[in-house]
Amino acid sequence: MQTPSDAWQPTAAFDNLRQRAALLRTIREFFYQRDVLEVDTPLLSHGTVTDVHLAAFSSAFSHSETGKPETLYLQTSPEYAMKRLLCAGSDSIYQICKAFRHEGAGRFHNPEFTMLEWYRTGFDHHALMAEMDELLQATLNTDPAEKVSYQDVFIRQLSVDPLTAPVEVLQKKAVECGLDMNAGLPDDADTLLQLLFSLYIEPLIGADSPCFVYGFPASQAALAKVNADDPRTADRFEVYFKGVELANGFYELANASEQRQRFLADNAKREEIGLPPLPVDEYFLSALASGLPDCAGVALGIDRLLMLKLGASHIQDVITFPVSRA
């Protein structure tokens, strides 16, 4: 394969790399001051994420102790392994690591990227939002963040209640907003809600200070608890700032049986839309069955955080070698 003569060069300026090192040092000091333990877990695992909206890289492993070839998966986040540590008694922990998602490279995404993930025992998602707000103020010098429920922000921006609107109303709103899809509009409420949110709400929030959106529909709970007071919603939040989705957090589901059912439902949906089912992480489910302490956790993209800090327009400005030069 022929490459341009300068393609061996890094895409990030060395001053940006120095800023990256300083950012990582600030983050580590933030957690050191709060007595949160830094941990390191494997990048490869036998099980993987089943979410239909995430795609993991797989690798053939020919030297297993079983004597049989195996398929291993690069992590989309360190969540399952970190929760195993929590179940084993680690107390509050954080990790800065590589994560991998089999998606197209673009302005805000490289298939290999750097993630900060942390878990706080004894916290619910509101307490974790408050701590993350402190981290953003420490790293980006932001003003205190806005907090708004998923339901309220939909009503405010689109005059639609996402918890009660039928599919037909969501489709009508999508047409009003100008959504044009060659294959026709989806007939699934969650898909429509995600399209409306990402295209017509995300760009309008968090312009001046970070915006925490919480209380996503229970059908989008992933690994979060269903809210005890309003079972239509999940104890999940996302963080947006200046047009960038920065983080996704949960008040963590601790019920192993319910988590297994969610994984199975994911795989059923994957097959329904023509995607292969994927192996669930049995080590993670066994850990949950042994008991997960009451905790909340969040994953934050370091590369995107640095982009915001530096005012960079592309992720390649803050990493050494994007996938095109790897």
C-alpha cells in the first residue's frame, strides 16, 4: 500500500500532546484527592456488548488453554470488568484506558479512543452528576451545569412528550422537523426518539455550560436501574457541551436476572434486524449474582474532552495517529 510521504507523521501538534498529558494529570489528581482507586482491566474478553447500537471488534485466538480456537472481543468500555472488581470489594474505582468501537471514523470518533470510566459506591446518578460537574469545572473551567429531564427537554424543544407520544405522533414530528429518509421513517418509538434527540435536541443544549439530561425512557436503560418513582424512565444520564456528547452514566442495575434478560432481549432484537447474536459476558453476570454494591458509574471520552479544552475541530488534532495512519 502506497502512502503519502508525510503520512508517518502524527496528526496532533506536540503542544496538544503536552496539553493531553496535563489533562490526564489533572484527572488523576482529581480522583486521588477523592480517594478513588485507579485500576487496570483487560482489553480483550470472551463476552461482549449486545446493544444493537454498539459494534465490537473481534479477534481470533488460536492458543487458548482449551486447545480450541476462540473468538475474543475488544472492549467497547471497561464496564463489565470494573463491575467485577466492585463485586469483589474494590470500593470506588476509576480507569483511563483504550476502548474500541467498530464505527466509521469522523470528526468526533476514532475506532480506537481513550475513555475515562469511574464508579462511586454509595452514589446514585444525581450524586454522580454533581461530581462530574466538578470534574468538568476542574478540567474545562466550565460554569455549573444545567440539569434537565429527558421528558422536559423534549417538551421544551419539540413540544412532544417522549414518554407518552405514540409512534404516529413521533413520525409526524420527524416530518415537521424535516427528517427525510429514503427507506421511510422507522416504525419503532425508540429509534424515532433517538433520531429526534440526536438531530434536533442535542445541537440546541449545552451551548454555554454543560447540560446533563437524565431520566431516559426505560426502554433505553441499558445497564441502568429503572426509576423507582416513575417506571417509565431509567436512572441514566448523558452530558452535552458545545454540540458534543461527552458522557453516559447510570445508577447501576444490580439484579443479575434482569440484566441477563436485557442481554437476551438485545440479542433477539439483533436477530430481528439481521445482526448476529453475540455472547454475553458470563463472568460479569456471575459477579452481579454475587452482589454489586449500590453504586453509580459513568464513561467519558477523553479525546472529546480535550477537543473541547483546546477548541479543536477534529479528533485527529488531539491523538497521535488516527486509524487512517495507524
